[in-house]
Amino acid sequence: MTIGQKKVKRVAVIMGGWSGEREVSLSSAQGVIKALAERGYEVIPIDLTRDLKEFLQKLLQARADVVFMNAMHGRWGEDGCLQGLLEMLGLPYTNSGVLASALAMDKPFARKIFKDEGIPCPEGFVAERSRVMAGGIMPCPYVIKPLQEGSSLGVHIITDEAQLRDIEDTWEYGDQVLIERYIPGREIQVAVLGDRVWGAIEICPHAGFYDYTTKYTDGKAKHLMPAPIHPQAYQMALDLAKRAHDALGCEGVTRVDMRYDDTKGEPGIFYVLEVNTQPGLTPLSLVPEIVAYHGMSYGDLVEWMIKNPRHLVSQAVMTSHPFEHTAPYGESKEWVVENPSRFS
């Protein structure tokens, strides 16, 4: 496989991190590493820990042709921070860039963009945690969410404000909370790969809602692919997902999560909840399941990602691979960019 004139042989797979989604990331990475190795790529796994000096040293030593980012989930890996580092290093990497990643991870900012673009999302606002926990912030049922988390971490559906007492004791997601009106109906998720929308799947939890435990525990939810909804509604879901993907400037693979209110009959009304720029690649994850329905294997999906990276090297012609003459960590080494203005 080639990017421009360079044949891709070495792929660095970044995984782990220290967010609440570390274990999910490691699970995603396990499948990715196996799939790439089976297709003949040299895979360099790199565990992102708080020892950033060691991480950067491993990244430099990897001399990767492409960095696979899709196994990273949660803050620091999914919110644009790591993407920014890779752009500074001039390394092609999979999926969305800095801005799109940051916007998608920050739910209030994403909501503002959706509203500006006419994309429906639940009524909601940001409030101080103390005000929320005092009760009466919105008539029940409503949903409380952290501003910047994934995998439904910290998400609670409030049907009785007595729940707030327990939540207040365990809340660890900052002093501000996103409040949204609860949307009745069904959980629909859509996979987007580049310019193509691949399909919509319905998630039916056996109990409660599609929380962290349900997402990553086999047997906790039923997946219906394709989503058994009105044909007109199905097409609406695909169109809305692409609009949300494009509104945030996303690239590569995303998963768009929605609620579908069909309580008054079909076709019903869709509400976009969020766009996931690093959707899971675990055995229970939804994007692999959606594309598999249309004939794309897990290995094909992973290879598609490295064949379609965010390729910053093509935007500024470098005299060599940025790490071709890399100095040992801690020493400075200048590499030349002809026409650096093209980075701006």
C-alpha cells in the first residue's frame, strides 16, 4: 500500500492513555494489531502513558509510515491533543484532525455547531454542578453528561431527582455539567467512512440504557442491523449523520449517535447526540458490525483507515521522512520544510 510515492510498511498503533476508556482502547488495539499483522504490515504498538518522554521516544524510534489513531479513546487521545503532536511531527495519521476532534469531544461546542447548521439535537444547556445536584434544573426525565467524555462515562438518565444524591458523591467529571432533555424512543447509530454513509444500526439494551457496561459486556444489548425503522426514516438517519460528520469537519471514520423518537408514529424525529471521531473497534463495537453487513471485513476496515489517513506530509513537501535523520531524544535536530506557509 502506498501514500503518495511512499510504500507503507510500518504502522504505529497508539493505544491506552489514562482516561476512563483505557481498557476499551487496549481492546480495540488488540484487534487492530492482529488484523494489520495478518495483512503483512510491520506493526509497532505504542502504549500512551503519563511518561510522555518515553512515549515520544518510542514514537520517534518507530519510524512509522502511518500512525493508527483509531484505537485511542477518551480525553487526550481523542480530543485533538495527540493529533496536534502528530501534525507537528509531520506524521500521517488516521481519522479526524485537531479541530474536528476537539469539537466532537466537546459536547456543548458540537451542539452549537449542529444548531447553527440546522441539525436537530436535544434541548439542553451547561450548568454548574452544584446547581444541578441541588435539583429542579429541568423537569424529569432529563440526562446529565460530562462535557468531554466518551463511552457514556458519567451519563445518567434522571427519572427521579433522588438519584442526584448518589451521583453527587461519585461525580468526577468537573464542575460543569451538560443537561439535556431526555428523548424517548430508540437508539440509532450510523457509520460514516469518508464520503460514504454505510448504514444505521439500532441498539436495544436488555435493561437500562446503553451505558459503559452495556456497551462492552457481551449479552447486555441486542444489535439490529439494519435498523428496523421506516425506510424514509432510515434514509433520514443516513443523511443527518453525513451532515453532522461534515459540520464538524470530520475525516476518516466516524460513528454518529442519535435518538429516534417514533412515539407518535413513523417516520419519527431524529436528534443527534454526538459524533464519535474514534469509534470503538472492539469485538462488540458497532462500526465493524455495520460495515460487515455490507461485506467489509474487520481487516478490510482497518486497512481502509491506513489507506486513507490525514496526510499532512503531502501538504508540505519535505526533503526527507521527518525521522530519517532523527537525533536521540533530548537533542535538537532540524528538518527542512520547503514552503512552510502551507502548514498555516
